[in-house]
Amino acid sequence: MANGIDPNLINIYGDQRLCCKCKKKADVVEQGRDYCAEHYCQKSTGFTLEQLKQEMEKLRFNKHD
Ligand SMILES: [Zn+2]
């Protein structure tokens, strides 16, 4: 530990982590890889955020019946 900086701690202090897919600011770290909200969504649900929003709206709409 030459300078004592743990890369896992960087996102506690600021916005130093970047999405491994698009290099935008990462919001989520999973299994040591960083993801922005968009790519985390795609990875975990298979939908883009936009598609997910549409799916949720469909579900909400259907629940009114
Ligand atoms: Zn991304």
C-alpha cells in the first residue's frame, strides 16, 4: 500500500467511479465492476431504463382493471 488509497473507497468520497460500459458516472458497483444506472438496469433486468419505464407504465395501467 504505497499511497494507502483503496479504490473501493473512492466512490464514498466523490464521483470517481465510471461505468465500465459507457464511462459515465457509475452509480452501482457490482462484483467489482462499475455501472451507471442505465447499464445496471440493462444488466439486471435486460431492459433499458426507457423500456423499463414503459413496462412499469403498462403494469400500472393494467392494474386499474
Ligand atoms: Zn453506462
